[in-house]
Amino acid sequence: MNAEAPLFSRWERETRYYELRLQQDLWGDWVLMRVWGQRGAALGQIRRELCADYGHGQRIYAQSITQRGKRGYRCVA
């Protein structure tokens, strides 16, 4: 098993969703993608953040998980 595997999580609350993806881009750099918006809508927002390495991406990912829980989201994937 690859120690540096891509990560994915999705959270939802009443009418909103939030997704996190930690994955490599075409050049091998680790990128944290945040996707959020209204459930059932075609539009949403995407923010990409370049990470120094996989460990840095994991730390930001973990912080985001904690923040989602504090804001009332529940993990669905």
C-alpha cells in the first residue's frame, strides 16, 4: 500500500456540502482541493492550495476536518 495515498472526504449539513481532496497534480506536486456549495445545485466554489509535500497537505487536511465538525457538518464519505 502506498503511504502517500490520495485522500477524500465529504461533509454535509442542511443545504450545504464541503469536500476535501488531497491529490497529486500532473507534475507530481501535492494539491489540496476544497469544493463547497449548495446541495443539489450545479454551481459551487473550488479552491486549490499547493502543498510543500504530502505531510504538509495531511496537516491542513486534518485541520479542515476539525473545523468542519465545529461548524455543524457531518461526514458522509
